[in-house]
Amino acid sequence: MSGPPRAMKVLLIGPLPAKSASVGEPIGGARVTFAEAVRELDLRGFDLDIINTARPRPNLPLWKILSYELLTFARVVWTVLRRARRCDLVFLHMSAYSALTAASAIWALCWALRRPLALRFFGDSLYFTYHRYGRVRRWLMDRTFLRASLVYEERQTLREFSSRDNFRWLANTRDISPAETRQDRDSVHRLAFMGQLRMEKGLAEALEACRSLPQDCHLQVFGPRMPNTDFSLFDGHPRATYGGALEPEEAQRVLAEHDLLLFLSYMQSEGTPGIIIEAFQCGAPVIATSIGGVPEQVEHEESGLLVEPRSVPELKAAIERLIDDPALYRRLCAGAKRRGEFFRGGRHFDRLAEELRGLARR
């Protein structure tokens, strides 16, 4: 009698979060997203062999950053060379910004070892990275890792690469427990700004727009201090305070305690931020900049409001609109909960698991 079918073995490559956030290793969305993929694929019966690519990045001298990058690259390539032949497929999670070297090398190894390769990009948009490069680099991308068996990206990128039949959409997902949500949101009093605190994330614009909030309204800013961020902006601010860095499990509680999330990045390479999904699943609407993949998440006037990047007057008007119109705010709260359910991982990872199994069988 034959035994149970063998679990499909996947060599899974990506950055896992540290046990706790620190100045050198802030826990960003890419690490949370990869940890979620590990958990979901494990739940679906895959035999996972994990290569952790996390390394310290911020607040370090450039030579140390480059050293960590080089050592990580060498370690990953060597580990793939040793382990890939014992796996059914390789699944690489990485930033598009560094894909030209790392993804090309891993694609070449998988091609030589005759192992299918699936890629998932997060953080920097592949669409933005591809068009930032010149003709030669785009030619190299087209003939190496963009020929992987499957490439998972956001919808904006899929529209750009619509002629490629190996590209698939995979939503950035979260699964906040319903116990963490609030049912009593009726008006805006407590605003939250969360994430790695870089100036290009819109910190200065958030603080400026909130200076004239009503006396019963307050902005709290959470996140690790990043290099070149001007924290003197908090000095003497009448309506804002800095609440420090948060562990991932604390973010859910804090979002549930606030009425509105501000996501104001003006980074052209912005992807589909997980913190927006977490806010939705906690029942909080979002005021966000229409940048990168954010408009794919935030339905304007349905689950939040979209504003132009770096526009303090437009941001201020959006905040005042929600404060002055409780009916609109309640409608956005209901829309946020509905949108948050769409981004739960279950059905998205069911489809991913089916595609990975089909890929390995082929």
C-alpha cells in the first residue's frame, strides 16, 4: 500500500522579521509580508526550506551596508546552489530595486538546475524600476528573471507587462483578528501616522496639516527613526506627539484605538502598503496619497480619501471634511471594513498554492 503523497518541497527565499524591532533592523512591510507567506504556505501543506535574506540596513555607514549586501548575496547564491536540486521549485521574494543582480543570478541557477522559479516583488515597484533603467539593463531583465516561470506583481505592473503570460497578480494581504476591531467609530478625534519615519513618507506634511486641528483632535506618530529625519518638527507642536516605534503585534492595537490613518508617502516606488490593509481590517478609513499601488487599495470616497502627494492644503481640507461630516466618516468606516475583508489572505493564498503546485507538476 502506498503512503500519503509527498509534500511539495519549496525553497522559499526572503527577509524574515527580527524577534523585535531595533534601530538597525526596523520591521517593515516587506518582512511582515514574507512572514505571512511562510505561514500561509506552511498551513497549505508545503514543505518549506527557508533562506532568510534579512540584514541590517538603516543608520549604518555605507561601507557596512554594502558589506552586508555582498555577504548576503554570496550566502544566498551558495545556499541556492546546494539546496535547489532537492526542492520542487524555488520561490523568491525580494525588492525590485535589487533584482537586477540577485534575481538574475538566482534565475540563472534555477535554469541550470532545471528548477522552476516563481518571483514575488514587494516594496519598490517593478514598473518604476524597469522604466528607471536604461536600454541595456532592461534588455538584461527581459532575458533573465523576467522570464521566470511565474512573476507576481501589483496591478499597475501587470498593465505595463500585459503581453507576458507568466505575470500574475497577488494581493498584499493581512489577517487582523476581528477581536482587534472597534465598533464605536462615529467621528474623528484621534489620527495616526505609522511607518518607517522618512521625510519622503510625508511626515512634515502630516505635521503641518495637523497644526490647526480642533482642540479635541490629536495626531500620534509611530515608527522607527530613520536617517535624515528631522524630529525637531515635533518641537512645540500643538496637536501632535511622537509615540515611538511599535512591534508588529502592537500596530493592530494602536490602529484599533485611532479613528483615522494618514498614509502620505510621495515615494514614486511605493507599492501596496500593508499598513493600509491593517487599518481597513481594524475599521479605520485612510487618507492617502495617490501614489504607486495605493489607489488599488483605497477607493476614493468609499474606504478613504485620496490626496495629491505633498499637498498640505489638500490634506488639511480632507481631514477637516471628515471632522465636519460624521455621516461621510461613518460611510468610510463601513467601506474600510468591507475593503479590509477583500484583502484577507485565505482565497489569495489558496490560488497561489494551486498555481505553485501546477508549476511544479509541469
